Amino acid sequence: MNINVGNISGGYMKTEKIGSAAGIKAYTNIMASAGKPAAGQRDKVSISPEASSFHELDKTTKSISSEVSASASQEKIDSLKAQIQSGTYSVSAGSVADAILDRMAF
């Protein structure tokens, strides 16, 4: 197979067919010379502070969601849906603010 590389190196590049013995040997040689970690050395993963914050936020969101789900009866949900659909549902801003502050850790 020939690949036209345009003006790079002025021409064509010859490659081996996929799965050919030469291609497999070249791959094996590259993998063998790729440098192996020294004995006792381990991979390391570092998590940014932003990712840690997102993880904490996700845990908090799931916790609140499970609290709401556990305390909500189907009757209450149906009642709220009916109020919302009829336009009679209202929420006290003070109640919302109190609930938010109660959940925050200072």
C-alpha cells in the first residue's frame, strides 16, 4: 500500500499490509523497547482540586435527592403536580433560604 504524503519528504511512503508478519514484528519491537517501569514502581494518579470539588458536589446532590425521594409519598407528589399545573403552587422564599442554609456546613 502506498500513501501519498504530498509535499512532505517529496513523495510516497511504503507501508506494510495490516496484519503482515513484518508489521507485527515492528509492533512487537516497539512495545518491547517502550521502557518498562522499574521494579516496585507504580503508576500514579493525581486528582485536581476542581475534580475533587465536583465529586463532593455529586455526592451531596445524590444525598439530597435520596432524602427527597425517601420522604415524598405518591399522594404528595400528585398533589404538587396538580397545584403546579393549575398555577396555585407557591413557595415561600424564606422557607427556601432556610432550607438551603440548614444544609450548608459552616
